[in-house]
Amino acid sequence: MVSTQSTGDDSESSDKEEEEEEEEEEEDSGIDEEDDEEDGEEEGVVVGAARWKTDIAKKAKSNFIQRQLNAANLHSIIYGGEVDSSGQFTGLLAQTRTTVDTSRHIWARGDWSQEAVRESIRDCFVTGKWYQRRVRGGDWSQEAVRESIRDCFVSGKWENEEADDGGDVFGDFEDLEAGEDGDDTSEKEEEEEKGGESPPTTGDGTEEEEKSKYEKKKERMKELFNSAYDENGDESKFLNELKEEADTQTRMNKEFFAEDAHRERYEGFRPGQYVRVTIDNLPCEFVDHLDPTVPLVVGGIAGTEHQMGLLQTRFKRHRWYPKVLKNQDPVIVSLGWRRFQTRPVYSIQDHNMRQRMLKYTPEHMHCHSTFYGPLAPPNTAFIATQGSTDKKTSTFRIVATGVVLSLDKTIDVVKKLKLTGTPYKIFKNTAFLKGMFSSVLEVSKFEGAMIKTVSGIRGQVKRALSAPPGSFRASFEDKIKLSDVVFLRCWVSVDIPKFYAPVINLLTADKTWSGMRTVAELRRANGETIPVNKDSLYKDIERKPQEFRPLKVPKNLQKSLPFKTKPKMEKKRTKELYTTKRAVVLEPGEKRLTTLMQQLLTAQKESDKKKLEKKKREREKHQKELDKIEEKRSTHAKQERKKFYQKNSKKDKMEMD
């Protein structure tokens, strides 16, 4: 009853508003007629004006009406509603757009000179009140009118409308995916069936009816699933064919590989089987001295590892080996499947990529080693030992470790060479030198090389001389002396010894093998000492005082010199003067004074001596006190340092944990 009264009041208020608006429209029409008369007068006055200016207002109105007709309706897009064959809206827009559609037909065929036609579109503009009085004929300021369209929006109550009003407004919903029987199973219901959720309930019917209906749907879905994916389904034929094909192949494999000969031919020997290996070209000593208690590991190598060549490796002496390694001393290298003895040449790479030879391995850093042996791929690690393979050796240590870098055959290891020579004939800036080379061929090899004297004068080798052998002509930047020694600094290539001796300890009866020994081992075995070169020993330098000859000025020069620069050279007296022969006899008073002065000087010397000794004792005592203080300070600092490191180590350990 309340809703009916409110709708009645709304209709009365809306009728009153329409009457007031009609009166306003009549007043506006009178004003428009006057404007038209004035426009007509102006048109008559303006003669010869542009034709495009005529009827501008009419053209603008017609264009606006056309745009309104072609504009998309957002309300119909969001909430539905279509245009039927007769041009009428259906659905929710059937009531709201009736008046608008009627007015559109009037706009399309109306005469704009008539007041009724102009009034029909007045509310379509911004100043109009179309939104308040045309949509469903209600007043939007009232709560009941707004509540009547609340369910048209997303925030409305859609559940009841779908159950009750959905069929009336949108028509009956037909599931195109269901069968002819009208099954309306949806994807949401399938997910609920698979997830095991509780059956949906609605307000219609009792709970038992809903449960039975849900069970029927579940059985129907299960039948559909079984028909699609079970073994009897058409879609699973391909999978079944694959399974049958795999089973057939497995059965054929078992039948074919039933015999061990076929299986070993194609699959090889299985782990745990006993096999017999035949090795060709095996030395007879291996069989004669075979020890069954020593296991043998059988392996294979690649085809490229059969070749021999130079290997450049990165080499480092092991920190537990007590000695340094000498250049070209033999070592036993364990590289891959091979053990062999070789003589490596140690070198280090300079900034200009030159491999400079080292006489000994460095203490705490890597170096390069080049040796002859079977080729191995780069990044292959190896270890080196020295001596024999005797197990009883108490001083066995791993000598060094390394890794293969490259297999370049053009490895050039050079060493520094210093040649010396002496000049035997000197011109202004040119000199002939000898003693540096031994033949003309060697001189021609070093033509253009830079040479230098001990005094620092630089020069260059020019050309060889015919005699004596090895002499050459050189030019210098200044004149040199015969006493100068000329030296030449150069680099000479070092030949890599091609020594390779494989370790064959399995071919001996005692399973030991001794290869090439070092020079130190040979001297130790023969009881020889290291030869000493006397020129290589350090000697004490004894420099004799230099004696200068007396200055002799020629007499002719002395005459021309002034007196102050003339040498005053007196002759030595051969006879003693009378003053040295005369005896000095003191008077008694003078004698007492002389004795007193001697006594005073002696006392002064003794006093100074005692003072020096006292200062020395005080200085020693003070130094002892300073030493005690320094010892206490160092002990305290050591304890504090120890506490600090202990604290930090615990802290780091806790952070790591």
C-alpha cells in the first residue's frame, strides 16, 4: 500500500511539472518568432552576402540531430536491450526510451519553423530537464524512484532477479552446450564436482530434493568423463596403441636378448661380470714379474694423445718440498694415464709476452714449464715427483703441481746473454773491436745491435772485418779509449731437450724403477764435491793508497808567474840547527811551575775520565729501565691483540652460523 501511494504522488507531481514547463515553452516560442522576424529583416537588408551563410542555424541543428541518431547508447551496451525489426527497444530500455524514440522520428521529418518541433528537442540540450522528467516519468529527488532502478546496476540484488525477473526481462536462458534433454551443467558445477564441495542449495524445494538432484548431476558428469577418457572411449585409442606398441617392443627385446652373446654385442658387459681382456704387443717381463696382489687399472686414451710434442704448462713448486727445482733437472710427471720422466725448462712471461728462462723455480709463485712428452688436452692437471719409484724412500714428497696450458710447437724460450769485447784500434767516433764474436757469421747475425761501454758511451755494430776472425767495426756517440770494455746485451733461444722416458716399474722384479738422476745425486753417489770456480768467489777489495807525483812547474813558466803563485819550494836541510843541539836547563822556580802544571793537567784528566765512566753507568741503567718498560708494553699489546682476534673470530663464526 505504501508503494502504491508513493507512485501516485509521483505521477501528480510530474503532471504539475509538465504543465509548468509547457507554459515556459509557449513564452519561449513567442520570443523565437520575434527573433525569426528580425532575422528575416536582416536577410533582406544584407544584399550580395555569401550564400554559405544562409540557414547556418538550421544546418547546425540538422547535423546535431544526425549525430544524436548515430551515437551509441551506453545504457543499452551495459544493461542490454536490442532494437527489433520495427525499430522498438526491448528489455529494460523499452520503457525509458519510448519518448526519446518518438521524438527522434519527429526530429527527422519535422519542420523547424514550427514551435512544436523545436519544443520536442529542447530537453535534449544541456539546459533541458530531460533526465528528470523523461526517464520512466519519475522524479529522481525522491527515494522511491531511485530505488526502482537500483537493481539495474552492479550493486543491485541480482540473485532474486535471475530467479524471478530474469526470464521475463531477458527471456528464457538456453544452454547451447547441453544435450537435447535440456542438461544445463556448467563449468562452475564441474569444478564443484571435482573439488568435492557441498551441493548448492536454493530456496525452492527441500534439502533432500536438492541433494538427490545434485547426486544425479554428479552421476551424469561421471558418465560423461568415463565416456571421454576410459579405455572404451574413442579419444584414448591413440594412447592405448602407444602402450601396446611399447609392450610389443619390450617383449621382442627380451626374446632377442635372451642369449648373452646378443646382449653383449649390442649392450656391452654389465657391471659385475667377469671378462677376459687380450692385450697385443705386451712385453714378456710383464707376465714374468706379474704380482696378483697388485691391482691393474685398464684405461684408454684418445687418438690425439698418441702424438709426441712440446707442452707448455703452468708449474708451481709444492710448499712441502724443502728445495727449489733447478732448470732441466729430470722429474717424473704423472699426466693422465701416463707416467714418464722428462726435463722441463722453467720460464716466466714478461710484459712483452717473452718467455724468459729461469735458472730456478720461484719461491711462492707460479712459473711456466716447457717439456717434451705425449700431448694432452689443455686444462689437464698433473703432478711431478723426483727420484725413483722405491716405496722405501723416506724422503718422498710431491715436488710440484701444474696444469697444461697449450700445445704450441712454436714455443720460444730465451735467456739473457752478455757478450764483451775490447777495442784494438780507435778513430774519432769509430773503433775496431775484437773478442766479442768468433766468426763473420756471428757478426752478420748481430749487425745493427746496440752496444755500450762500461763508461756509458753507446754504440752500434756496423760490419764485420776480414781479420782477425770475429772482429767488427762499430760507431759510438763519442770517442772511446783503449781501456774501455764494450758489452752487448742480447737474447738467445734455449733448446728444449727432447727427453721422454716412461716409467716401467711393472716390468721389474722388485717393482722399482730408477730413471735419469740429477747432478747432485750423481755427485752424492760418487762422493764428489761441487767444483769451485775461483773467479766466482767473493774477495775482499784492498785499495792501496794512491801516491801522487810532486808538482813540477817549468822554470820558464815560473818566471812569467807572479810572486804569489810561484812555488815556494825550499830544500831540505842536511844539517841540524843549533837550536836542536842546545840543551834547555830550567831554573828552580820554572821547574816547580812546570811540575805544578803537569800535576794539574793529570788531575783534570782523571776527573774527566771518572765523569765519563759515571755517565756511561747512568746511561746503561736508564737503558735497562727503558727495556723493561718496552717489554711490559709489548706484552700488554700482545695480550690485547690476542683478545681482539679471539673476539672477532667468535663474532665471525656466529655470523656465519
